[in-house]
Amino acid sequence: MIRITSGGDASLIGLIRLTAAGWHYVLSPSYRFKKHREWRKIAGTMGVIYGVASCLLAFVFSLLIPVMACLVTHY
């Protein structure tokens, strides 16, 4: 088991989990259906809206990471 000791490591792992969840949400209809059911059970319709928004934002952010890396290295 990996032990996380610093806040920076925890933030990086959280970011990786969030972007992976975003990709999984976009690519897998069965995962999407399962998450919608889970969010609806926990928080109702607003829970689904917030869940979808967070997954799609994570997906878009993961697409922007290479663009930002290119901009940083060129300037």
C-alpha cells in the first residue's frame, strides 16, 4: 500500500483520480448509468447535475493539460 505523506502528493493523486473518472464517464455508458443512479440516490436531480458537470470538467481539463504543457515550454 502506498502511504501519502505530503499534501502535494495527495493533490496529485486526487487530480489523477478525477481525470480518470472523467475519461471513464465519457467513454463507458455502463459506468455513466451506474454513476447517475448513485448520484440520484444520494442527492437527487441536483446531484446528477453536479456529478455530470464535475466529470465533464475533469475530461475537458485532461484535454487541456498537453496544451498548457506546450505553452509553458514554448514561453
